Amino acid sequence: MEEEAIRRIREGFTALYGAEPEGGWAAPGRVNLIGEHTDYNDGFVMPFALPHVTVAAVARREDGVLRLHSADVPGGPVELRVDDLTPGSDKDWTAYPAGVVWALREAGHAVTGADVHLTSTVPSGAGLSSSAALEVVVALALNDLCALGLKGWQLARLCQRAENVYVGAPTGIMDQTASACCEAGHALFLDTRDLSQRQIPFDLAAEGMRLLVVDTRVKHAHSDGEYGKRRAGCEKGAALLGVDALRDVPYADLEAALERLGDEEEVRRLVRHIVTENQRVERVVSLLESGDTRAIGPVLTEGHASLRDDFRISCPELDTIVDTSLSAGALGARMTGGGFGGSAIVLAEEADVDTITKAVEKAFATAGFKTPRVFEAVPSAGARRLA
């Protein structure tokens, strides 16, 4: 599959730009198993990479010109000058790769231009980090071609800066780190404060289970304001509690912390979610390392209830997936990603997958929702050079 992908992307590059690319690269989307909205609170997350990837063919330029093209977007290449790249100047998809070039140059790296041709199988707007895959694949290609010597976690930091400052979306570090650093057959236990990582074996098929992704096909955008409101509320909670970030509120002290917040009800809800979600990540890590994989199901479901009731970022489609899946025999289910649409994950016994899938599809049809897209999530490799 990778050989076919690189052949097609190279041929597309040559047809566009009239020359051969210098190489091809891939970066995956991700599913977050547990740890939602904790990353911008210096907390714990546990994503893994999907087999769905953004693929790029790239060649360097020395004339200060950046040309960007996506096979998935109508129209010809978009031409920019690297000296003119300015945060907030671009509201189109090109802001993500252009922002990476801007971030690399701002950090002192000599990037003098490039021709870039892209295509992706990561569903856009599904809460599976299509934007991070786009950023990371461009960053990795330029890192290799320009011999910058940056490690995966350093590329992730620069990509996060591109999205925060250049694009204007206040995302945390999880998505980019997952795309850059995940390993096949593992979930990534990441401390977003110091970026320390542990690869946790996660082979559900060997134990007779599957993890389904159910895409609601309800689109969302992290930069649309609601995400930013949640982040600002978390920062207010940390300030009121006198800590650097909500990660610093111990789970054992949660009730006392909530009392200190008094009548700040909205902030209380946000704080409760973050503190309990960090504890849920640690519980899942412990269960996986002890071999009690099925026991993570109820923890996932707890996480959905917290996101629905305290963080208030679910929607009828996501709640329908969770409720229907559990009624049909799922071990656990929850929304994943930024919220207000996107996808949910469902942990199930292999024998129950068809029953759960049909039940969800029927529930969506009955409610008048769009037909959901259902596929299996297999922990896959992180960003890499293909050729």
C-alpha cells in the first residue's frame, strides 16, 4: 500500500511541477484512547496512530518560493513567498503547511522554499487530527531535506506553534506528538508537561477484541471559539487555585479544590473533568500493563460521561453512538477528539462488532442523522520517510 501511495504522489508531483521530488513522507492521524483536553493543561494523554496518513512529495527550492498543492482540494498549486508568511494571514488549508515553514524559520532553521504535493486518507473534521498529520509530514520532509537534525518531539513542538500562532487554533501538543512519535502496535503514554513518553503495548486483536472508530460526519473546527472557551476556563481555574496548570491538582484533593472555587460553577465543571481525566489515563496505563485490557472499557465510558456532563462538548450523534454501543454489548465507548462532532471510539469483543455496527447505523437512521462511517482502529506507525 505504501509503495502504491508513494508512486502516485511522486507522479502527481512531477505532473504539477515538471521535475522529480526529492522524496516522499507519510504522517498518520491519531485516535486518543483516553486523556481528552488534558494536553493543554500539562496533563496525561494516551493516543495511538492510525493507518490513515497524509503523504507528501517534496523538493527544496532556493528562491524563497513555497508552492503547495493538495490532490484532495480543487485548483492548482498555491504560491507563497517564505519571507511574507505572517500569522493569521491565511484562513485556508494552506495555513497548516505554511505555518510549519514559518515556525521552522522563526526558530532559526534555514528553509528557503519548497515544492509540496500532498494527499491524505485521514478523514477531515472527524476528530482524528488531520491537521496535525498535514503539519507533521511537511515538517519531517523539511527536516530531512534541509538536514535540520530535529527529533520527533521537537518537530511536534514546532508544529504545535504553527497551529497555535500561525493558524490561530489553541490546540495542545498531543496531536502532533502522536503523529510524529507513535509506534505500531502501541499506545503512547505521554506527559505533555515534559514530553516524556512510554510506548504501551496495545494489541487488541491478539486478545479477541477490536476498537472501532465511528465518525459522526458532523464537522467541527478547533479554532471556532468553543475550544478556546474551554481552554480559557481551565486557565482561569488554575489561576484561582494558585497552580501552574490543572495537572497540579492531585486527584485526592479534588473535592477540596472544588470547594475553593465557590460559585464558579462552569470553572468547577472544567476542573473536575481535567483532574478526573488525568486519573483515568493513569488507570488505563496500569490496566494495560497488568494485562487486564477488557477492564479499560468502563474507564472509557466514564470519560465520555465527564466530557458530556462536565466539559459539555458532546453532541446528540456522539451520545447516540455511546449509548447504542453499550446497549449492544460494547465493553466501553466514548467520544474522542476536540468535541462538538467528530468521532467516538467503541471497545468491543470481536464477535460483537457486526451487531454493534448495525445497531449504531440503525439508531442513526432512526434519528435522521447522516450515515456514520465505521472502521477499525489499528495502532500503526508514526511519521516516516517512504522513499
